[in-house]
Amino acid sequence: MSDFWIRKMKTYFQRIDFDKDGAITQKDFEAMADRFVSSEKLSEERGKELKGKLLQVWEKYLKGAKDGQAIDQASFIEAIKKQVADKALHEALAGPLPLFFSAVDANADGAIQSDEFELFFQIIGLDPKMAPATFKAIDTNNDGSLSLDEFVTAGVDFFTSEDENSPNKLFWGPLV
């Protein structure tokens, strides 16, 4: 994998390391879902569903990287490399994305508007002022909203693409 891809994975690692302890654990995945619920973007039922999906990602794809222990950044990147190399796992990368989409789509109109995307950035711990540039980059049909397809495609492409010119490199915000 290229230095560019590694930089994207470092960016994602930092976004999901919610407690900023330098390691990813099951608690980080739980915290992400909890932020959606506490922001009143998801009902308790949908929050449980999202948490379940995120915990599946942990259980199926990351827990084994260090036998269920905290995963440091280097171990995380190695685990993701293995998953990305297996095309059969690309579908698994998309698994939680429709639930994130539902969470971000506050007015439930089937599309994410720029203000909703700003709230998503806030929930994942980013400055919402960074959201418009990312939103514009992944709004591939330039209609001013993100469809489920655009959102999922951008999320999967973030993990699988080596294209430095892809706008989807910004899915989790500016690269570190």
C-alpha cells in the first residue's frame, strides 16, 4: 500500500480513536454510536442497531488483530491492509455506512444536506467548518445533497482507493 493510503488510514484511526488514547478498542466503536444517539440524531432503537453494526466491525475485522486487545495505529493499519487486499471484504466495509447515512440524514428525506453533514463532522470530533469542503468533494453529481449511493461509494472508496485525486479521500475529513 502507498504512503497516501497509509495516510488515509492514519486519518481514520485518529477519527475513531474517540478517547484519544492512541489505541482503538471496542469502547471507541461504542462511543461513536453513543454520540449519534446523544446528539438526538438516532432513536434509541436505531442507536442500538448502529452500535450493533459497529460492534460487528470490531468483532469480525479488528478484534482478532490483537486478540481482542487495544489496537495501536501500526497494528490497525496492518489489519486494514489485509481486509482491503481481499475483494470479498469490500462489501463488509460498506456494512455500517447506510446506518451512518440514516443517522446523518436528520430530516429523513433520503439525502444528506450540507448542514446535516456538518453535524456528522461534529459528532466524529471534527470542526464542522471543515465539512463543506468534504461535502462538496463527495457530492459527485453536484446536486447539493448526498444520496445513499454517493455516501456509501465515498466511504468504501476511502478504504480501497490509491487514487490521490479521488475526492473520497476526504470522507473522514482532511488527511492528517
